[in-house]
Amino acid sequence: MSHTLGVRQAQKQKTRQALLDAALELLEHQSLSSLGLREVTRAVGVAPTAFYRHFRSTADLGVALVEEALGSLHATVRATVSTTGDADERIARAVELIAGHVDAHPAHVRFVARERHGGVRPVREAIRSQLARFGEEVKAELAKDPVSAGWSEDDLSMLAGLYVDQMLITASSFLEAQETGASEEQRRRVARVAERQMRLISVGRAHWAD
């Protein structure tokens, strides 16, 4: 009996992932608000009723995509502001991590960029919640740095928000370079600009108490 239950659970998870993958592919060409569940189930080859065994609605599916796109990134985001190494090393590492993620998961990055200000409220709220978590985690890392000694909670939150926003801008820049077929030299230029922008935040941070 336990073996049978295990097989059923594995099949259920496989179907759920297939629905997520199909939706993400369809969302390459449209927004979530225009996506129909029949489109998704047709792409997977299951009956429309099967959709409701996994998701309450397309909005619920969208929230699951947000979790898939951003939920696994918390360790990576914390690593971008790690206190290991000097400031330039940390900035270069952060930009490299962001570029690598965009290369590995362009569809997820595109989905979040489009839906962050899109028309499906639960999805916007899920993205906002994940970004708020990033901000809190970055803030906690920044508070460990001697440069931040004596900073108020509000100032630490402001700085964390700047870093998170800059990470999003950097990811969007790498995605645009990928979509336009940028050369390796153009990609390096994107990286250099991103590093300079982060360095500007870092310099301002060092003199904020002044």
C-alpha cells in the first residue's frame, strides 16, 4: 500500500511540475492575466479538471511560479552582500551570481519582471513578499558588517532596499542583453556598469554617517 501511495504521490508531483513548466513556456508570449487553464492543461495533455487537483486558479499557479522563481534564491541573495572579501570582490561576485542566474533561468526572470507590476494581484503580492524577505535577509547581513556599526534600523532597511532594487535592475539588464543577442563584449559592458552602480552604493554607504 505504501508503495502504491508513493507512486501516486510521485505522479501527482510530476503532473504539477508539468503544469508549472507548461505555464512558464506559455507565459513567454503572454501575461498571466490572459492565460487560460485550458491552454495549460492542453499543453500537458491532461483534462482541465486535473488542473484543480493542483491549483485553485491560474492566479494560484502564478503564485507557485513566483515561489519557484524566487524561493530558492535567498541563499544567493545573502551571498551577494556577504562580508567575505573586500568591497570590490563582493561586488564582482554579486554581479557574477546574478548573471549566472539569468543565464540559467531566463524564463523565470522574465516572468517576475513582467508580473511584478502586472494585473494579477495575488502574484504581485507574492513577488512583493519575496522581495521583502530578500530585503530583511540583506539587512541582517549588512548589520554584521563593521561599516554599518551604529546605523539605525531605518537606514539599514533603506540600504538593503537599494541593494535589492539594484539586483533586480542588474538582472533585467542581463536579460535584455540575452534577448537581443548581445556579444560577449556587450555582456561584459553590462557587468561593468552593474559593478559601478553597486560601487556607487558602497561608496555612499561608507560615508553615510558623515
